[in-house]
Amino acid sequence: MSKRGIIQLSEFDINQKIIESLSNVCTRSVLFSVKKESKDATQIANELKISLSTVYKTLSTLEDLALAEVDKYVISTEGKKIKLYRSRIGKVEITLENMEPTLLLHPNDSNSKIPT
């Protein structure tokens, strides 16, 4: 069975998936770890003291939901291409009215590039 893409999901399904994802403390920790600065998966794993495989799985989910993105690539001293991730959101608001959730995502203000 193939994985459904974001385009194939209804708005409710996307909101529900985002709410479910953000209800996980690990997901929130990874997302907000890359809010102020871009980091690679190893940095995130070391900072949060969680396994690298968990970080990769979480980042994949966050990318699928468009909550995080690859900010840039760097080349390691061994010549490997490393992805640096950043949060696309800075604040999340979830409200319930008549048993229906409303999700409001605010952009990450720290994403703006400051000219030097």
C-alpha cells in the first residue's frame, strides 16, 4: 500500500495529522529544537538525548506535514552531504469549538534571513 501524499488528504485529515503529531512530546521537542537555528539530525539527537533513528523518523513526519524543512546542506569533513533542518512554524494554536478542532500555524519569524 502506498503512502498518501499531502495533496491527497482533505483539510480535516491534514489538521488531524498535525494535531496528532504535535501531541507527541518527542515530535514537539524535535520541531522546537530547530526553531531558532538549523541543525542536523545528529545534533538534534545529542541535544535531546534520543536515538538518531527516532530523530530521522520524526523529521520525515515533520517534513511530510510541511512543519519542518531542509534549510541547507553542508559537506562534512568526510565529504558527506548533511541536511540541516529548521522549523517552518514558530507557534501553534489549537482550539475546539462544537467538537471540531481549529488549527492555526504561525510562521517561524526566526526563518527570515538578516542581510549581513
